[in-house]
Amino acid sequence: MVEKKFLTVPQAAMFLGRSPRAVWHLIYLNKIPHRRLGSRVIIPADELEEFIKALPGVRVGEALETVFREKEG
């Protein structure tokens, strides 16, 4: 079976435990890795995992809270 190499925004949102709107916001801010294919946006699964590993915090939720706080501060 072939592993998925790219995620759609709704799939990435489910993976991150966030809403699709929150993921779109992170894409708009260029905070998470993504590619544009015409009008489609895809997120490389391996780059998203590396991005999460590089964030401070123990869990994905804590790491993402850091990303949102940076935006506000």
C-alpha cells in the first residue's frame, strides 16, 4: 500500500486536531509547509511531521499553541 505523501487542508486539520479554518490561517501566515497546485493547496506529510517535531512543547496541541501565540505577540 502506498503511504500518502500529501495531505489536504481538512486532512491536515484532523491530523493536527485543529479546524480547517485554523490550518488555512496558518497557511496564510506561511507558518506551516504547503504547496500550491493551481487553486489547490496540499501539505507534504513528511514536512508537516518535521515542522511539528521542531516546535517546542511536548504534544502537538502545545506546539501549535506556541505558533498561535507567536502570531498574536
